[in-house]
Amino acid sequence: MPPLITIRKLKSKIKGKEERGTCVEEPQEASSENITFETLHKALMTSFGTSADFCAVEGKIVRKEAYFYYLETMVDSKSVTETTARLLSIHLEDDTTINTIEELGALIKESFGGANIHLLKTPEKVSWAILNGSIVISVRGIAQTIAINMMIDEKRAVTEPSTQTVVRGPKDGFIESLATNVSLIRRRIRNPNLQFEEFIIGDDSRTSVYLGFIRGIANESIVEEVRNRLKKIHVSAVFESGNIEEMIEDKTFTFFPLTLNAERPDTVAANLMEGKMVILIDGTPFCLLVPAVFVNFFEISEDYYQPFLLGSFIRIIRYLSFMIALLTPSIYVGVLTFHQELLPTNFLLSVIAQREGVPFPAVVEVFLMEITFEILREAGVRMPKAVGQMVSIVGALVIGQAAAEAGIISNIMIIVVSITAIANFVSPTYSFAAASRLLRFIFIIAASILGLYGVLLVLIFMVAHLSSLRSFGVPYLAPIAPFIVEDQGDVFVRAPFWAMKKRPKYLRTENNVKVYSDVNPSPPQAEGGPNK
């Protein structure tokens, strides 16, 4: 018996305002009323009919009228063609029928092995399946539908992170695929207690967001707080982790980031083992780690791959660089404007000689150079890579040298701005470095009005502000304020790996033991002689 094949691609001609504005709601639980063949067809043609990539292929499966619904841009066209052709050309005995969803499912499983096949009962779930790259099969007389996942598997290859590089350590980084990012974490933590909860955020974008934590380590009250904040987000679209970050932070009006963003799977895995939570967003390689405290922005995963003495030294350099980047221009303005007596006489005479032809006061000179450098920095980031570095580096050198020779600024001003910029680049987290860039201008203004007293006053206000911040209920300055003795082995310096036996106390983890060995790995000393 020849196969009964009738294929016709339908495009809706409905142009009403109501149809164009239809958006897919979050899939709900299956309703008690099953959808009919005609009702589903009408609902889908109303929702998707005006879209150029929506297809409704009509045919017959075992002498019954059927429709295949899918989005051409979301599915693998080759797989869809093979699927529809195979189903429409199945040769069965004359007495074989498909009158129930079980019979249809058995037929499809027999043809495709049952992989990625789902039973759908509501129009909302059918629409959601189509939007996620499935082909939906609806047969007349059967009140339920079958969805086969055929989403296009196109994604960027796993490469080294571009913003968080290390000398020693893993070179893989997150990509824009949520499934790939989860697999990169699971390869490092092979523990069934590693849990991921899915949230669909964005009324129009329908973005998948995963909350990950290790059950039995992460504090359940903090996990519940993160979970509740994610549930309360009600926006039209989410495209990047920064959109989520602003919606869940404890305080919005602050220069300092209250969540830690990461692009490295090893960094995320290490923080999960500490008792933190990770928020992964589909479509971006950057994830969020919460809670985040001030000291976290001076730590990177490489600190734990290097010898602890070297890791401690580099961490101290980061703290010192932060203070240099924050205070150097303001100290320059304050000393030259109000406190010249603090400089040695010979050095003061040298500075005065350099500034002899400069027509601007120190504060204007600093603002000119700082704003110019910020413009060059932004230009270097936005321009093509082939010329971006040339613009930022050559531009700074040429403009700075030309300005000094023209008498607009002094040579020492070039040194101050250069040291400040280099120290700012030391910060391992871009968002935290941006905070110091913004605060720097406030310190400069205070120094121009009150000198070093103004710098000290702003510094006191900054510390008070930091003390008031919380990240999901955790004090931002912990474990410094409040001071926690047990956590000081991984703040300004890093203790040996075998000596960091406990997880951070400020996270209030369910299981705070991290290293179970109680002995120093060094060999025992022989009595009266060298090591055995």
C-alpha cells in the first residue's frame, strides 16, 4: 500500500493587533481538560502565525490527519525533514490504528528510540516546547501531543576566558550555553549533592536561570533567600548576568559590587565548595557567585595553585594596588594645594620647577588627565582588536608627551596618572576596579577642598559605608568586621592548603570541615639529625 503523504506549509494571514502582541506564558501544570486537535491548531496559528519562521506541516499518520509544528530557526532542518518523512511514510497493517496517546507514543518511540520525547497536555506547554526547539506532533482524535527535541546545537567552543586569565591553572572558560556551563562545573564536582534549580525569568525573553549549590554544605537559609529573590524578579527580558545582579542585590546605590561575577569553572567550583551559591544565566559566559564579601574581590583561583608564600605576596600586592589606584591622584592634589611642607625641600623644588609653566591648578590638571585616560581606555575597549591596543597605549604616550611639552600638564602628573592606571589594572575583577575608578574622582574633589583632611574624611565615610553593606545578609567586610579569628588564614595572606581546615565561618555552612587531615605533610624530624 503506498504511503499517504500530503504536505502543505501553512502561513496564517491573521494580522490583528491581538495576535501580534501574544506572548508565551510560563508553562503551568497540566490542566484537567485535554486540548483538541482544532483548538491547538487555532491557538498556535494565533500565537505564531504571523512569524516568518513558524511552520505548520499538514500530513497523515496511519490514515489520520496530523500537523507538525516547529520554528525553522530553532530546529535542525535536516532532522526535521527526516522525522516528518519517516512518520508520514510508515507502512503498517490495515488493521493497525492509533486512537490513543499511548499508541502514538509507542509508534514514535519505535521509530526514534524514545530519545528526547515528551508528552504535552496544554497549549502553553506546546508553545513552550516549540520555542525551545522541539517539533510538536498533533494527531486528530488524540487529545494530547508529542514533542521531539530537535534544537540546533550551535555554540561557541570552550576557550580560555578573555577577562580572567591565569598563568597556572585550567584554561577553559564558560560559554553562552547553559548546559555546557553546568557540565563544566559537574566535571569538577562529581557529587550528587550538587543541586541546580531552574527559574524562568523574563515575560518575553523566557530566559533560563539556574541556581546551583551543594546540599549539605551551603546554608539553607541563605539558599532560600537567594531563591526568593530570584522568584520575585518580574521583568520583560533578561539577557546578561548584570540584569539579574541589579535585581537581587541588597543595596543598589553603592559603588561596590555585592555579587562576584566569574567566567572560570574552577573559580565557581571552588566557591561552591566553600559554601556559596552560583547563578547561571543562559546566553552569557558570566555567572554570579553569592554571597560576596569585600575580600573576595582580591582573590583569584590561581592563588591556590601557586606556593602559599607567592600567593600571599601577590594578594598583598593587590591590596596595595587598590589603595594606590584609589588615593594617589587625590594625595597629589592635596599635598600640592595645601600641604607642601610634607615634601622634602629638594623634591618640592623639582615639582615646582616642572609646574612653572602649567596654567592650571593641580586639581584641574588631574581631572584633565584622568578624563583623557578614561576616554582612551573606553576607545581601546570598543575599537577593533587590531587597533584597540594601539589607540590606548600610543594615544596615551603621544597625548601625554605632547601635553607636557606644550606646558598644559607637568611631567610628574603623567607619572601619577600612569601609576594610578597600572595599579587599577591589577584588580582581578572588572566591576570592582570600576568602583575604585568612580571613587577616585570623589577623593580628588575632597582633596581640592580640604586637602588631606578631606581625603581622610571621605575614607572614613567609605569604610562606614562598607560596614553597612550586606550581601544576602552576610556583612560585606566579613571576616574583618566583624573580626573572625578562624577565617584570617585566607584574607590578606593565604595559609598553606593543608592548614585551611575550615570553611569560612561567616557563610554559616552546614558542614564547615574542608580538610580532614590533622597532620603537617612535612616528614617527621629524626632525633638529633635531619629529616628521615
